[in-house]
Amino acid sequence: MRVADYLMSRLAELGITHVFVLPGGGAMHLNDGLACEPRITPVPCHHEQACGIAAEAWGRIAGSFGVAMVTTGPGTTNIVTPLPARGSSQYR
């Protein structure tokens, strides 16, 4: 079993039903693992910020946590932009 398959299987076992994704070359194995996991629905987004916003909103609605997956490099910094600061009133 690939690590990517294990990670997606574990997410499904934790009750994750949707992953907000912007595919990229740096995450191709993870993207393939997501496509191979039938219990998780990939939700394609137009840019990294949309993935972050959608994952946060999904987590709030579901009462759990949202999952977003983007590529390496600038994708990882762009996805952090929409997340609220830990000390903000949204976490109180």
C-alpha cells in the first residue's frame, strides 16, 4: 500500500467525506490516492484560497474539520491565507 492510499483511507475512517482540492505536480501521488478512495468525494477548486475557504466552511457546517489539499511551494502558502488566526474570536 502506498502512503498516499493509507492517508486517504485513514481520512475516510475518520469520517471525512469531502476533500477540497487543487491538483498540482507536487501532490500527484496524493491526488491519485484521493481518486482511488471511493468513500471521499474530491471537490475541485479554482485556486488555493478557495480550497482553504471551502474546507473551513465545510468543517464548521459538518461540526468536524475540513480537508484541503493543494500542491507544494506557493500552493501551501496561499492556502493558509483564508484561515483565521488562532486567537481570533472565531475560536472562542
